[in-house]
Amino acid sequence: MRKAMAEAEVGDDVFEGDPTVKKLEATDARLLGHESALFVPSGTMANQIALRMLTRPGDEVICEVGAHIINYEVAAASALSGIQLSSIDIPGGILTPEVVEPKIRPENIHHPNTSVLALENTHNRAGGNVYPLVDIDSGGATEETCPEPVGEYAQSRLGGERVAQYVAERQGTKLVIVRLFYAVEMRYGILHDLARKILDDEPIDVTMGHVNQIWQGDAVGYLIQFLTIADCPARTINVTGPDILPVRELGRMFAEHMGKKARFVGAEADTALLGNSDEAFKLFGVPPTSAETVVRWMGAWVARGGESLGKPTKYERRDGKF
């Protein structure tokens, strides 16, 4: 990527003299079926241009409380467009007609005009699972389960799928959409989080009481094999380990391997974010690395001070807000 950037043909974009930017704009417009496109250097700038075009000074925009436009754009909506933002705090961040309708202002000379509903898919204050919470005894969400993403980041992942599907079908390109449930490697993942809590004598919240896990190397192996089932229209397939793992039992296993005592808080919910990979197993077999093996590896790794990426998964959140 750096080489491509360094060697790109450039010019003055202000005077439409940058051939690389012009090609990018033309390509995006063609792929998305629009007459033209405009390149801007940041997501914030794109958001503010959209708000300025769709509103008038004194208008009100409805958004979710974790939205980028209300948290990370230094009040630009007010400063640049003279509008105010009205936020909705809803579990999972999913704005449905039922929660939005009461926020729409009735016509009144004293009220701002509600002119825009902002649905963002550009930030990651929520988790990335496009499926809903499912019963822990269900076996996990299958490819046929209707997507109901919890939180805005999960919504953005589903939005990304839809864009990829649209472009692939428009161009006749074969595509496979892979829904990955919680890959783990030594420096990152749910098992890494649990092992760290055991080592640091921190309590483990078991409210999100069940999880899937697959070793990163096994997940990569599946991804390579999935190239052989790409199709047009796109095919969707889940990939995760074969087991639904109780968090409480994982904590006890780590405590035993590490010579520590496990402490737990909360009570297991009847639902969790779980996936079912039976379709992948039928095609390519079950992953060779068991969860028990990874627990043993991870316990030894964390106990001896192995490297960590320092990025907790926050898997225990059930509202999609991370």
C-alpha cells in the first residue's frame, strides 16, 4: 500500500487535476450506481457535508447516543450547520421506528424542525456480530438466522456485507461472506481476557455466560478453503469452533492450569452471541485444535508473561456498546 501511495500519479485536486483522485471518484460512482462521487479526506468531513446538505439552520437531527457525529466531531454540526442533535439511548444502539417516532417534533413555532435521522455505520462503539442474541441451547445462529445486529458496529458489519453483495452482483464477481465468531490467538481474544483476569485475581463476569472460540490458525485455514465455494450471488458461511463454551467452566480450567483461584460475578443469561458452523464442518471438517488445547496453551503463555496486544475484547457486553 505504501508503495502504491508513493508511486501514485498526483496533481492539484482543487482544480480537478489529480488523476488518481478523479479515478477513485469515478470508480466509486460507477460501483454504487451514482452520477458522480466526491473524495474527502476524513469521515468527519463526509458526515458534516451530508448534514450541511440535508439541513437548514435551526433544524434538529436524531441520532443514537453513541454516534460519531455527537461524540467525536467537536460540535461541528452546531458550529458549521447551526443545527442541534437529539440523541436516543437504546440498548444495542438499534434505532427502530418505534423508538424514533416519539423523538420527531410536532409542528410548533417554538420547536426545531426534525429534518434528518442519522444512522451511522462508521464507528466501533459496538460489537461486530450481525446475528441476534440466541438461546444458549439453540446450537447457535445458523446462516439462515435473520440478522439482527446488536449495536452500531455490528450494524456496520452487516452494512459492509450488503455493499459487497451489491457490487459483486453488479460486476458478476463471485463472493463468499464469512461470519467469524471469536478467533483467538496468544496475544488477543476471549480466552486471553479470561486468563489475564485469573492471573490478576480479577472477577470474571459470567452474565454473557457462553461463547464460541476458534484458534486463529484454524480460522485462516477455513478462509483459504472458502475461496472454493465463492459464488454469485454471494454465499454466506459461519466459521467458529464446534463447542458452546461456558465462561464459568473456562475460568475454572484456567485457574487449575495456572494454580490460581477463580472468582465470578453475575449470573448466566439464557441467551448469548453464538454461532453454528455445521455447514463449514460438512464441507471441510471440524477444526483440528480443541478449545481445551488452546486453554492449556493460553494459560502457560499468560502465566509466564507472554506478549499481549492490550486490547480487551469486552465480550461480556450484551448491549453492543464497547
